[in-house]
Amino acid sequence: MTDIPNTFNLDGERIHFEPGETILQAALKAGHFIPHLCANPEFTPHGSCKLCLVVVNNRSGSACVMKALPGLEVQSDTPDLNHRRRTLLQMLFVEGNHFCPGCEKSGNCKLQALAYDLEMFNDHFTHFFQPREVDASHPDFFLDRNRCINCELCVRASREVDGKNVFGIAGRSLEAHIVVNSPTGLLGDSTFAKTDRAAEVCPVGALLPKEVGFRKPIGARLYDSAPISQTPTAVKEEV
Amino acid sequence: MTEAIVEPEVLEPIIARYNGDPGNLLQILIEAQNALDWLSPGTQGFIAKSLDIPVTHVAAVVQFYTHLYDTPRGKYRVLFSHNITDRMAGSPTLMAHMLKRLKLKRGVVSDDGLVSVGKTSCTGMCDQGPALLVNNRAITRLTLRRIDEICDLIRARAPLANWPAHYFRVEDNIERADMLLGSAYAPGEALRAAIACGPTGMMAEMKRSNLRGRGGAGFTTAVKWEACRDAPGDERYIVCNADEGEPGTFKDRVLLQSFAERVFEGMAIAGYCTGARKGLIYLRGEYTYLRAPLEAKLSDFRRNRLLGMGICGVPGFDFDIAIHLGAGAYVCGEETALIESLEGKPGRPRIRPPFPVTCGYKNQPTVVNNVETLCKVTEVAIHGGLAYAGTGTRQSAGTKIISVSGDVERPGLYEYPFGVRVSQVLEDAGAYDAIAVQISGAAGQCLTPQEFGRRIAFEDVPTSGSFMVFGNNRDLFEAALNYAHFFEHESCGFCTPCRVGTALIARILEKIHSGHGARYEFNELNRLHQLISTSSHCGLGTTATNALHDIMTKFPTVFDRRLIRRDFEPGFDLDAALARAREVAGRDDANAHLDAHLGEGVDA
Ligand SMILES: Cc1cc2nc3c(=O)[nH]c(=O)nc-3n(C[C@H](O)[C@H](O)[C@H](O)COP(=O)(O)O)c2cc1C
Ligand code: SF4
Ligand code: SF4
Ligand code: FES
Ligand code: FES
């Protein structure tokens, strides 16, 4: 325990927090990056991707759901944790169908950016090659389930900010997938609009705007000049 | 989605009976399916509209529970229990026989829409298997002859109610009784004893008893109750966890069948001590047949003023119990998933903290206790905490019921004081050639004969109460593969390590099973075990690879025998992939096949 109230130790650095904040929130605010995919401090924590794994007082936990407490000893940037994160990323890559070279999200994608940053050089595991439905029924947006990582950010944004409940997750185990709230199950028949907050939150290329293909060229995108862990917006944008 | 006829006259009364409350969505869907055989898009849409909830919520529930169907599965829906003990008792042969007789493929409905045959996770009939469920009714002790009879009944379209009643008989098979299974029961005795102590006095007895939960984690019951009592809330709840999904476990089924009154009294006493006025029993769908007798016993209790308002004439002591059904999801045994399910949602474990004792059912303070734990409460009330603490070991007071199945002469329930040696249980059950015992279901540990001297107690070998015994002609690899398929199927799909990891484990074990696994795969399994067991969101993931890891480390020959001696072999079978080309070319001679060197190195 430290004498200074409302601070904890993250990889040997002292981090200040406001009571009620999660470890991830406090760390990002202090400019200290912890990898994360399903977290966005704007919405209720989810704790599903497990990329934000940390070791707190010798026990593993998710930084996006664990409340910061005075005196915690938190490890994040360790070889063991980064190795575990790399394996989790590989799991996500072989679970879905990701064709980065042809993906409009490439360069702006958090999954891809974390994979680069954590030096994930290959997919390692055998691909599942699961058939996943693509929904192009909406005039302004695609829903490509091939690239969905079940982070439920769109679900939360639509429910909590847009007040629409457009999205949901159905099915368990590997069959868990995004479903759309409309009579036909199609996005085009739902109340989804391109101005929704849900339209902006997808960390990957599963919810993509139509007709803006590669407006910003590859090479000039969000994570192209510096790794995600050193991209100021990635560290600060969400706090 | 396809058009489907909706039957408002069927659905409306069901929805009305549940007050149109979305919190009862799961119960409504279960009843709707009982009436309509499946939940069509039309049915789902109608229910969503009536309850004023997004249709995605309905779809999420339907697709989460394996016994709810969004495609037609026939008038007769047959599911064979796929637990390793059922398999050892011959269930694969029986299922193949039924499929052949009905000219069916597994999981595919017959052309006339009459019947489908599939597999399901352990149905809790391991001591009287092989077993199956037909429209959620258990049939035990299957034989080839019984399968033939069932096929005839299905073809004749005989209503289940007209099937021979003895098919559905479920035995208790109590082989060794002690404090709980062996003592006489007088209705209300425990409740009156608790009332005589007063709520605080009874809580003190609970503390003295050192009673610990029988559901697996072994948490001290009095501590849980106190936390619930002291937490702020408008209403408090006592939940009885009767999900009993852990493969090989069936003690709670017997307790609910023949000792249910003690469960009710235990719940009422918990209510008395914590101030809860409502009790909920979460009964797994596989035990649906217990519902009617339980309801009847609850009515008796109310009539005798052992439940309801002013219990035993004590003003202000109000407590009543309702039953909720599950619909095929092992994860719903996890207490926060169970609470989600009670609220009518998919059973996905919550983030903890907060724990149920402060924020549980409807976000109110909630105690979740196992069926057996609640029975033990009546012993504490009647005999007092000190007397209770007098049996068992220092850290594990009282007796424990163990469900024994597999390669033993006398499968059934065995109750012992804590501290009993594994070898004693095996001897009593008639396990003469055991090479391994899987303790505590698929999530537990696998013991070698060198460990049979160890004791059943929280301080040595903890158990939620099951022994699956493997005789010397058994291949533990089959068990490992069975558990892997179980966890892959039962993962709630929420977190990455468990959702993807359990599927990867299953694929790797299948590769080894097919003779293409090398040391590389063995190492991969180890690596995945490390990750899944430390990084998963809930207890399902963190325990999913325990047994596998035990088998890999303590029974080295199980894997050594199967691994090829090369470092690595691709899982992709090039020769098999060329089958289509051979077909097109119309040839199947030796030259149309790749060199058979792929099989080299595989031990026979
Ligand atoms: C995947 C999983 C399945 C579980 N299944 C059951 C079960 O079927 N019955 C049960 O009583 N506890 C089960 N538990 C344990 C419960 O979460 C909880 O600890 C228990 O019901 C508490 O009751 P007790 O204190 O009386 O043991 C399960 C836990 C996990 C992680
Ligand atoms: S979503 Fe991301 S990881 Fe997936 S294909 Fe697109 S860029 Fe690659
Ligand atoms: S569509 Fe995007 S935001 Fe929604 S769950 Fe999938 S990956 Fe997450
Ligand atoms: S960011 Fe914490 S689990 Fe996804
Ligand atoms: S999916 Fe349940 S523990 Fe991860």
C-alpha cells in the first residue's frame, strides 16, 4: 500500500485515478497505453475480448472492468502478458475471416493495429473458415460479419446512446454472432442510420460505410505512422 | 426470414399467465415450444411484440439455449445423452441403431416432419444410463430392444402420455446413506427449530456449523447469508441452484425427487435469517419431469403453513418459492449466469464484482445455494451448529453425497462424512479395476490409482459430488475428447479465450484422434491450457482444461500412444482434398492417390 491516496502502480509507474474509474480508464488518461478492443469508456464495460489482461496483485484480470484502488500493483507490459495477448489476437484472426489487404478498414483497424504492435507475425492456428453472412441491405452501411469480433460496441452504442437497440448478439460458443432488430433481420429494414453513434464505434471493418472506399490512402491512416500504443488519439481519444 | 403461421390463441394465454413480463421470456418460450414444437420467426416476432421488446432479445434467448429450436425439429425430438459414461455404456451403438431404424441422419428431421435424433450434454442419469430425452422427458436404461419399441411408438405417432410409464422411471439408487439420506424427516421440524433460535440465533448456529457450499466452490454459507442480510436492498432473494449440469453429477436430482421438503425448509430458513421473502428454484430443463411433483409438494407446504404468509404462525415470517426452468445450458449453473437466466435472458456470466449477495436477481441482494447445501441447513437447525461441525474434517464439516458412475458394480449415491478416502468409495461401489477417477465432473480433476489414498475434503480433493470411474479397458483419450466437445458446445461465447480456445482444443484433439497429431499438438494443448485457464471470464473457461491437463501430465501413455513420431504433420489432408478431382476424373486407382506416406509413423 502506498500513502498517496488514489494512485496505483502500473508497470512501476504511479498512476492517479478518480474514484470509480477502471484501471484502463485511469491508465489511458495518464497517457499509459493498455491494449484493448471491446472497451470504450463512453459505454458500459464489457470485459469480453480479454486484450486488456493485466496482473493485479498476482492475479489475472481485465483492466477495463477492474476498478482502480489505492496501492494496487498492476502489471501490463510484460512478456508473459503480451504473449497471452498475441495468442488472443491470433484466436480472433482465425475465428473470423480477415482479408486485411483488401479491407477498407486497414490502417484504421484496432485489431490489425494491435496485431502489428504486439508483433503478431502470423495467425498460428488453423483457420476455422466459418461461413458468415454479409448484409448489404442498408443504403449507407455494410454489415460484414466475417470481420466482426463480437465486441458488442455497436450493441452498446445503439442501446445506450442512440436509444435504438438495433443490434444484439445471439448464439453461443463459436456460433455467437450479431443479429439485427428488424422484421427481416436485415440492417436495411432496421432503424439504423449513418448518423448513429453505433455507426462509428466498430473497432474493425465489420460495420463499414458505403461509397467512401479508400478516400484516405493506405499509408496515411490512423495507425500507419506510429504503432497504436504510441498513437496519441488511441491513448487519449476515448477519455 | 421465412413466413410462418402464428397461433395467437396458443401464445396469448401463455404470455398472460406470465403477466406479459419480459423477465419471464425464457419461461414463455419454453411453454410456447411445448405447445408448438418449435419457435418460428413468426412466433418469436409475436412474442417480442406482445412483450414490447426487440426481436433480437427473443432471438438471443432462443439461440442460447440448446433445447429451444428456431427450426422445426419434429413432433418427437430425441436427444441421446452424450456424456462419457453414457458412451461407455453403449450409447453410440444405440443412437446409430435408432438412426438406422428411422432412416435418419443425426440432427436432420425426417421428411414427414415427425422426428429428429441428436445428442445432448449429460442428462444426469449416469447411474442408470444410457439415457435419452424425448421432448425433454428422460428415458433411462436403454437397450437395443427398448430403442426398437421407441421407434415403433414414434412411427405410430403415439402421444408421450401413452408410452409405457416404466420407461420414464428414474431410480434413486441410494447405496450408502448417512446424515442426510439416512435420517428420518418430520415436516417443519427444522423450521420450528430455527424459529426457536430466532434469526440472529440461527445465523449464529450456521456460523458455528462451518457449513460450506456443496456446489463446488466451497464458500462458507453463513458468510454468504450475512453479506446478503447486511446488503442494502428493497427485496432479497434465495435461489436454489438446481442446474446440476456438471457431467456425472446426479445427487441434486435425487434430493429434489425424494428429499425436496428439506430443500424447501432450507430455503425458508435462509429467508428467515436474511430477511428474504422470495425463493426461486432454478431447475435444469433435463429435470422438467420433477416440476409437477415439486409443485404439488410446494402446495402441501403452503397448506401446512410451512410456506406462505406467517410461516408456523410467526407473524412477519413470509416466504414462498417459485420454480423456473432452464433449457439446456451448462453455464447457467454458474451463479451469475443463472441469475441472468432467471431474469429471462441468455445465461452469460456477469462481471464480478458486484457479487450476487449485494447485486443479484433484479439487482437485489441474492443468496445462491446448491440443493445439497440447503438440505444441510436443516441438519444445522435441528442438531445445532456444534453438533454439525462434529462430523467430517476440520475444514470440511458434515457429510457429502457423491454420485458414482462409470465402471463400477453399484452406481448410485454414496454419502460419507468428509474425509473419506477415494479408495473407500471405490471399494464400496465395486470398482475393481479402476485406472482413473474423474472427480467433480468434466471441470474437475482426474486422479490416478496412486492418488486413491487421498481424501474427499475441501483441504485435499474438493468435489461438487461426482466420481466417474474408468476401468482398465478404457482409453482416457476418449474422455478427454468428450470433455473437449462438451466445453466447446457449452461455452457461452462471451470471451475470446473460452469461445475460441475451447474450439481450438477440440480441433487439436480431433487431429490427434485421427492419427495426425505430433508432439507439436501436445505442446499446443499445454499452451492453450495455460491461456484459457488464466484468462477466461468465468469458471467455465477457467476449469475447461483441468481434466485435459491432468490426463496429459499424469497419464503420459494416453497421448504418447497416439502421437506420431515426426515433429509435425499438417492437419490438411491433401489426399482427401483430391477426392472430388478423382470423382470428376472417374478413377480411384493407386496412382490417383498421393503416396500413402502420410500415414507412416502412426502407431497401430
Ligand atoms: C460453469 C459452472 C457451472 C456450475 N454449475 C453448478 C451447478 O450445476 N450447481 C451448483 O450448485 N453450482 C454450480 N456452480 C457453482 C455456482 O456458481 C455457485 O458457486 C454455487 O451454486 C453456490 O452454492 P453453494 O455455496 O451452496 O455451493 C457452477 C459454477 C460454474 C463456474
Ligand atoms: S477488420 Fe481489421 S483485421 Fe479484419 S480484415 Fe479488416 S483490417 Fe484486417
Ligand atoms: S459489428 Fe463491430 S462493433 Fe459490432 S460487435 Fe462486431 S466488431 Fe463489435
Ligand atoms: S478491453 Fe477489456 S476485455 Fe476487452
Ligand atoms: S465464454 Fe464463458 S468463460 Fe468465456
